[in-house]
Amino acid sequence: MKKLPGNVSVEKTYRDDDRDALLKRIRELEIELRRTEMARDAYEEMIRLAEQYYNIPIRKKSGAK
């Protein structure tokens, strides 16, 4: 294993880079998940309001075919 200045090994540097990349990807996915959940909640609220305003069922019944 090749040593870098300051007693840092190449292997450790690669692992740190991989870890940083993985942590960044996790943060990106968490942000995307929050946006998706917010969009889902907004759609559900729009459907609820439309059902209430027009007094008609919009959601599909679970047993319907």
C-alpha cells in the first residue's frame, strides 16, 4: 500500500471518497423522497377538496374492477 504525505494511505483516501459520494447520494435521495411525498400529499388534498366541492367520489374503490 502506497503512503501519501502525512501518513495517509491511498486505500483510506479511496474509501473516504466512496463514503463521501455515498453520503451525498443519500442526501439527494432524501430530498427527492421529501419532494415526492409532498407532491403525493398535495394530490391527495386536491382529490379530497374536489370530492367535497363537487360531492362526487373520485377515488377508486378497493374492490372495484
